[in-house]
Amino acid sequence: MIYIGCHLSVTNGYEAMGKTMLGFGGNTFAYFTRNPRGGKSKDIIPEDAAALNRLLKENRFGNTVAHGSYTMNLCASNETTRANGWEMLQKDIERMASFPDSYYNFHPGAHTGQGVEKGIELIADALNAVLTPETPNVILLETMAGKGSEVGGCFEELRAIIDRVTLSEKVGVCFDTCHTWDAGYDLVGNLDGVLQRFDDIIGLEKLYAVHFNDSKNPCGSHKDRHEKLGQGFIGMDAMKRIALHPALQNKPFILETPNDDAGYIKEIQIVNDWMKE
Ligand code: FE
Ligand code: FE
Ligand code: ZN
């Protein structure tokens, strides 16, 4: 089995997200640690955090997956942007200690002209600056579509970042199906081969979570436009094979598809039905 859920808003607090997901029929969820376009994060009230942690345990949820801000660019060439990114990472990871069973995933960054080597170095430096032996959460680098100067558009780049992190046992990967497909990995024609490649380069033990999205574009398009399950170029059959693949069992699968609540409930139901067949 896999754990299935979608992105939720933290507007009404943390425990409220757990209750919402129970109502949606899922057993994991993701949320932005702050406004996805940057800005402030929701204050964590200790009782609320404890109530969510209790709810997750009682209902046997999979690990939840917090998502860092899109504006956080740890390897920006602009020093102010980069410093802001490092500060966001520091604060987010401090706050995540209230939810030790949550992963924290973020987009590695865009090197904005400095070259991919420099980007890798800066991202790893940022992680080395904030991770301590006491950090309770596993931090996940997201696989990227490779648009513009994005770092992380191939497995080798993610491996190179992890290799430079001293506490690398605290760093893993969030496998976004839309991004990986758009990056040029053929999840439709060669799923086994792509996962074998991931295992060879990074190691499947580093794959902690999946962002479960169809794509509006063909393989290798480097676009990053998510589509509803079965309505994109990956298609329903391949999405199902991904969800049921032995190498991906027991992971949280997060829908980031363009849906309203009713759409998410429907997709969660589809995935739950696959597991019952
Ligand atoms: Fe993401
Ligand atoms: Fe994603
Ligand atoms: Zn995306």
C-alpha cells in the first residue's frame, strides 16, 4: 500500500489539516510552511501541533510532507535573495521540529547563471549550515523538470548535492512524477528502468516521498505544468503502475494536481480503489 493525500492549507491550523484529510479519505498530506510565494509562516501553537501529531498516529497516517517556499532559492546569484533563502530554510527547519514525523521538501534552487556546479555547492553549503545532529526531520530535495537554470533536473545533480552534505543521512529525495517526466525520464515506457536508474545513481532508500502528478506536456519538455490524474501525457495506466510499483510502497504520495476539494477527493478515491483491486 501507499499513503495518499493532497496539499492542504494551514489557514485553520495544523490539527484542522489532519481532520480535513480524514474527511477526504486520505492518510497523508502536504502543506506549505509559509505562503508559497514567500512571506510569513503560520504560528505553531504547541497544543495544536500535539493534537495533529496525535491524530496522525491514531489514524495511522503516513509521514506528512511540508513544502518550502517557491521563493526560497538557496543558490541564487543575487546575494540578498540567497541570504533570504538560507534564512527561510533555517527558520523552516527549526519550526519543523514540532512535527518530527513530517518530511520537509523543497526545490533545490536555480543557479541563475552561475553554473550547475556552483549551484550544487551553494545548496549543499546551505544544508550544512542548518542541519545539526539533533535535526529530527528528514529533508527532501525535489526532483525538478529542469526548466531554466533549475538544479535537480537529473538524478546525478541530486546525488552530487547529497554527497556534499555532512549529515547526508538526514537528506533524501521527493520524487515528483510530473517533474521527472518533464525532465526526460520515461515513466510511461520504462518505469522499471527509471527507478533502476534512480537506484543506481541515488539509491532507492533515499526516495522518501512522491509528488503524484500527471503532466500537461510530453516527456523531456522541461516545462513543469501539472495535470489531473489521467488527463495528461503520463496517463492513467502509467499513474496506476507508479502507485502500485513495489519499489514505491509505504511512501506518502502527494497529489499536486490542479483540483478543487471535490477533485482531490475523487483522485484519492481512485488511488484507494487501485489498492483494493
Ligand atoms: Fe514542489
Ligand atoms: Fe512537486
Ligand atoms: Zn511542479
